Amino acid sequence: SGTLFLVPTPIGNLDDMTVRAVKTLQTVDLIAAEDTRNTQKLLNHFEIETKQISFHEHNTQQRIPELIAKLQSGLSIAQVSDAGMPSISDPGKELVAAAIAANLPVVPLPGANAATTALIASGLAPQPFMFYGFLPRKASVQKAELTKLAQQEQTVIFYESPYRVAKTLTAIQAIFGDRQAVLARELTKLHEEFIRGSLSELIDWAFESARGEFVIMVQGADPVAPVASDVPLVDQVQALIDNG
Ligand code: SAM
């Protein structure tokens, strides 16, 4: 049977296409793309002539049986999204699950991803971190999600559309308090920039000048000191001995 390759594409800088990604897109039988017109530009740039088929959030259910049948017949398929890693806040996971269920080989390629690229230059703790992706937009649902996240001691990473960054930062600050945070703007592009500060400072900045694509990263909650009554007595005694 054929292999399903998961192929990352650049998040703004064409030079971030890996040699292996180009070779894979060249040699597979078919490319399943989130937006075939968008991907065609990438294929033209790298002189790749492989045929495409659309695979996006609105045709996932009808396409999956078709793609699985092609894989079973021996064709190899590369799945790509518009930018970065497939499945990461992008189409892909249902196809991967279906391929695994059908016992078909799934091969992921490493490559561009906005979240981890932002994280390593943020200055915030790189681990543990929690990748959240896009918050729900409905205010009540968003608030419930943020309330759960507020207790996390891990760095939290959000994606957001350019038009909603200031509003989303305001919602985060209302629940998280005024923590340290970082905005990574236009990664890998001409106007790449990191804005670091308290959430209230970033909100002021965002209302003034938020343009382009953003990753939002927020410092984790301060570790909660254990309450004395939660600590078993033997440990309390041991702590007294240790501390002289
Ligand atoms: N699959 C992609 C990945 O692996 O990063 C993410 C796709 S998601 C639909 C798009 C979101 O990712 C944007 O709204 C933004 O939050 C983030 N993003 C993508 N490219 C970016 C860039 N060049 N700079 C900053 N954020 C970016």
C-alpha cells in the first residue's frame, strides 16, 4: 500500500521549505492540499509538477474514503496545509486517524511551525508548555476555557487571527491577571518582531499597532505553595529535620 506523508510548508519564508519536503512533494503520486491554488504557487516555485486534490475542513468527510482507497491501491499521498505543519490548527487529524485505522503507513516530516518557532525565542520557559491553538470565539465558552487554563503552570501558546489579537489579549488578562507574555509577529518574514512585557503592556501595543500574523505566549501560573494541611505529617517532620 501507499504511504501518507505529512509535509510542513513555510510559514512566510519560502527558504524554510526543507530539501526532503521538496523531494517528497516531487515523488508522491498526489498532493492533498488545504487550498490547491495557494499550494500551486509553492509547487511552481520549486518546479514540482505533482497533481493536487483539495482536502480542507469542508470536504474532509467525503474525501477521506477516497484518499484511503487511493493509498490502499498503492498510491502515495502527501498532505499539506496552507502554512506550517498539517494538523496543527489546520486540516489533517481525521485523515491521519483514518490511515492509522486502515493500517496504512503515516510518515511525518519535520519543518516549519509557528508555535515552536515563537517559543524558542520568547524568553519564556520552553518546557513544560501547552499548545492551545485558537481560543473559541463565543465569549462564554472562551471564558470557561481561559478559567481552566489560568491554573496551568506551563507556558501557554495561542494562535489568533490578526484582527482579534488585542481583544483576545484583553480576555486573557481578565482571567489570568497581568502576567508576563510575548507576542511573536510575522515570524520568518520581513517584519518579524517580538514584543515582550506584561499583558497590559501588550494590550496597549496591540490596540495601537497590531498588524500581521501573531503567536501569543503567556507565562504559566506561579506554582501554588502546598498548604500545610495537604502535606503528610511525616513529610512535615522530615522538612523540619532537613531545615535544622
Ligand atoms: N499549521 C500552522 C503551524 O504549524 O504553525 C498554523 C496554521 S493556523 C491556521 C494560522 C495561525 O498560526 C495564525 O493565525 C497565527 O496565529 C499563526 N501563524 C502562522 N504563521 C505565522 C507567522 N509567520 N508569524 C506568526 N504567527 C503565525
